[in-house]
Amino acid sequence: GHGLGIQFLRHIERTRLLLHLVDVSGTNERDPIDEFHAINCELAEHNPDLPKKPKIIVATKMDIADPKKVQKLARWCKKSGLEMLKISSVTGEGLEDLKRAVFEKLSSDILKV
């Protein structure tokens, strides 16, 4: 790609939680973990603190998911201590869980202040 863009990166600096959307569909050959690392590197190049922000890894396109990609990403997230949720915008699968997780993370963050 063409990079994330300075305006977008400046916006991310002000967020308290990152949702890292990862395509796990069988429609592309990209490795979801490589995609995560590529974005994280761009974040770090802009500001070394950005990759340290709280995050949720969101496996998208579960309605057309490649089971091997999903399993690989889930294992990697568990090993890395990262929360992973699965969603499909088409079917609505996992969207309530995602909303609940975001609410809980942001609520607990507010209580810490």
C-alpha cells in the first residue's frame, strides 16, 4: 500500500484503544500475522509508543474465512497475549461481542484515571 497517512497516524495518537482489523478470508493470499506486523511497523515508525497502546485484534470476514488463517491468527494472538475477536459485517457474527469488549476496555480505562 501507500502507507497509513500522517493525518490518520495523528488521529491514532489520540485514541485509547486500537482495533486492529485483520482479513482472514480465503479471498487473498496475505498472511494475517504479516499484515499485523506491517501495520505495527508503520505505527512504530511514526511514534514508538503507538504499538504499545491497548488493542484488540479483530478477525474480519468470518463468513468467508479460511479456517487455517483463523487458527494461525488465534494461536499467535494467544501466544502474544493479545485479545482476538471474530466478526462478520455481512452476517453480524461477533459484532455484539466486539461492542461489549470495546465498552469494557474503555470503561476499565476510565476507572483507572
